[in-house]
Amino acid sequence: MALLQVIEWFDQTGDELVHRIPEEGSAETTFGSQLVVRENQSAVFFRDGKAMDVLGPGRHTLSTQNIPVLTKLVTSAVGFGKTSPFRVEIYFVNNKVFTNLRWGTRDPVAFRDSELGLVRLRAFGNYTMKVKSPLLFINTIVGTQGIYLSEQIHEYLKDVIVARLNDLLGEQLDTIFNLPKVYDELGVAAKTRVQTDFDKYGLELIDFFVQSVTPPEEVQKIIDDRSAMGAVGDMGKFMQFKAAKAMGDAAKGGEGGAGGTAAAGMGVGVGAGLGMMVPGMVLGAMAGTQAAKPAEAAVKCSNCGADNPAGSKFCAKCGNQITAGLKCPKCGTMNETSAKFCSNCGTQINASKKCPNCKADIPASSKFCPSCGKKAD
């Protein structure tokens, strides 16, 4: 195997967190070899399975001046010399900020809403992170892998984020109707909690955002219907409007041939259905209005004594003309129907007489017997 004289690494994909040289096993290099570390990188030396030094950006010549710990171990094993070969493993760590990392719930999470009861929620968002402690990250996560991609740690971090967010929803949210005003607060609180988990692996959480927390579609539909009902206000007027709109749409649909005829039929059907509902609603509203008014007294027929609706001009039973009172046979003054004597001249006006046919009592003002209908004398 050739000696490593110039050691460097370019991230062609933008997704590598760690790249090891060589990718498998170890390689030989000598004092005097050049190591190039770029601004967004760190380089960690391993020998015999142990980390020796972490080097930052710049061109480094492997010598006793800049790697004293490594030099002491190497010279004790192979003897001192600028060209003494030794086997190393070099881990390049990408220190850039990894963006557009998305997190979300795989399955809905149960949430007890103060207004809707128990609902199942889904949450989504994104975050950014970077490696802040290269040696800790390699020892705890990467191990001996030749290439470690961001998506490998990303899957685990998503589960951590969702677990912490579930706790926060239960603690800081009472109903999903208040979500729009707490998105920022949820993001800040979640970032604080999740950062502890990131620290354990040498990672730093830079940004964290909660983009949406949504209930299932059927619950969203109920919320939409509830909002629509609040906007409508008077349901009776709204149904009348819908009926008129349906019939108007049916008329427009009937102008377009066969397709228009079908649309017209459908529109007429909808309009007819609503049209049948609206009269009932109107009658109900009228009945409610009438019920609120005081009931008017019925009018008693002076001929047969039958009760007739208020305002009737003729008796529904005998056909006798109904007057507002009893007319005095002597002076013609109108008196109340219950009066027995004229209020003007004192003449008896409510005396009864016998029917010549069936002998039943006939009111004095009646022309026909209320029992047999024979004309009174």
C-alpha cells in the first residue's frame, strides 16, 4: 500500500457528516506528510484504535512540533526519524450546518382537547444542526464506519424530537384552536428540551421550527362546519339562500346540452329538496311568532251558540250572520252577546222561546231552532 503523502477530503455530496481515510482499515504515512483541513472541517487522528489529536482548518505537516502526543507514541514504537512510517486512521468531520432536516410524526398522537375531547394529532416541522464536538460524535455514533451520512443520524433524531414534542403538547396546549398563537413558543420550548439529547452525541441544534399540528381530516371537517355555522348566524335565512342558489345553478346548468340537462336535473332535485324544507322552516318560524302573541277569544254564534274563530262574519255551523253583539228589538242598540237587557232602554233582549217543533229553547234573537233547524215563529 502506498504511503499517504497529502491527506485531504472533499465532500462531493453535501450529506457526509464523517469520512474516514482510508475507508477500510488503516494506512501508512510518515513524518513530513501534509494534512489539509478546510474551514468547515476537523480532522481526528487515530492510532491503534485510540484518538491522538484533533486538528482544525489549515495545512498541517506531520512533525514533532505540531503533533507532540502522536510523536511520542510513534517514536517509542518505531524509533525517531522524519521518514519513519506509521499506520493511522484519519476521520474528517464535516462542521457545516445541515439544513432542511425535516421531522414529523409517523402515527397520530392522542391528545385530550379541552373543547373537542380526545383527538389524534400529527405534527411536522424542520430543524438544522451541526457537529460541535468531533471526537465525542465519532466515539458515540460513528464508531469505525468509513462514511457516515446525515440521514443515518437524522432518523434517530426525528424520533427524539417527536417524543419531546408530545410531552410539550400535553403541558402547554389546552385546545388546538389556540395553536396559531403558540407555534413560536412550542418551537423554543422544544429546542431547549431536545438540545440536551443532541449534546450527548456532540451535536448542536441550531434552529427548530414547528410548521403544523393538525387533527385528522374528519375532525378538520367538523371544525370547518362549526366555523361555517358561526358565520351563517340565522339558519332559516341561510337555507332559503341555499335553496335560491341551487335553483339558480340549476337554471344555468340547463343551458349546456346533454351535460347541462343532467346538471339541471340535479340542480332542480337539490332545489326541490331544499324548497320542501324551507316552507316547513318558515311555517315553524311563523308558528313560533304566533305562539308568542296572546290568543284571541272565539266568537259565539247568537243563533246556535257555536264557537267560531275570532273575526268570523258568518257562523260555520248554521250560517247565521255573526254580529259584534245583540241588537235590541225595541231601540236597535247593539249590546254585548252575554247581555240579557238592553243597556239603552232596558228591554229584555236575551229571552228564550220554545221551538214549535221539538220544544227546545231558542235564543230570542235566533231565527232558527239550534236543535232541529225549524224556523222560529
